[in-house]
Amino acid sequence: MKKLLVLCLLTVMICVPVSVSSQEFLYEPGIVSLSIAGSALPLVSFETEYALLSQFMVEGELGIHIGNNIGRSIAAHAGLALPSLPARELYRYKGFEYYGAGIGVFLRQYPLSAWYFEYSLQAFADFSWQPETLMMYFFISLVPEIICTPKMLNWETLSFQGALRFPIHFHENFYSFGIGFTVRLLITPFAKVKLL
């Protein structure tokens, strides 16, 4: 009985988006939306006159977005970067944790197609510390992002999104940049769907 119930729920979850996506409609995300995101990405860190070394980073982010198709964002994020691989000279970049808040701008495109796109740029002020040395410092980061929503995973007030992000970190004595994949849940309580 339980297996049958689970099968019925899965069928409804798959068929409803497909049936809706087969119709032509105009989607408006609404004036306010919330997002919860998680990222995993490789970083490349470097310092003047030193080699480029790779690190791995995970990050979580919570954001509030104000605006329909063009707007502004307020976000908070936290992340962890693992120590880099050692160079030939046996030095490496230490791992670090960071917590920050930032603002940004976004542009959404919701055409009559199977994919929706969003482009954003955020700037963060981050507090960081290195567990190995107990060193604490502040740094600035810029995060351009390209966000994609499959139409079949977009309901009226809830969307599952995937994104490519390109973070750039300006640390006190070195720099980091990377490219990674983000999974994002967008909550749009004031969204409207108009059938054409």
C-alpha cells in the first residue's frame, strides 16, 4: 500500500509539470522572492610571484530578491575552502572558513521556451579565519552567476534551478577564483502565471 501511494505521488509530481509545460503561458516571478542555494566548486589561489594552486570549496547561501525581472538582492553566505595542494617548493595555501553578507543586481529572462535564464552579480564583505593559524581577517568577493530554470521544474511559487557561478575572492595577501555548480531553490510567493 505504501509503495502504491509513493508511486501515485511521484506520477502526479512528474505529470503535472509536464502537462503545464505543454501549454503556452507567461510566468511573472513577483516582486519578492527568496532563494536557498548550495555550491561546490574548485578554486585556484595565487599570490604575486607564486604558483597557481588548486583548492576545493563548498558554500551555502540565503538570499532575498526584490524586483520582478530586474531588481536587487540581499544575501548572506558561508563557506569552507580546503587547503590547497602543495607546490613543488612544498608551500601551500591554507584552508579558510568565511561568513559574509552582500548586495547584488539581477536580470531575469522568462521567454516562451523550455528554459528560463537569470543573470546576477553580487558583492560580499566576508569575515574569514584560518583554523590552522587562528588568523582572522576580512576580504571582499565578487560573484557573477548564470542561473537556469527548466520550465518543467518551475511551479507557480517554487522553482528548482541550476547555476554556474564564478567567484573571485580578494584576500589580504592572495587571490582566489573559481567556477562551480550551484543547486538553488527559489520561492516566489507573489508569482503569477498567465495562460496565453
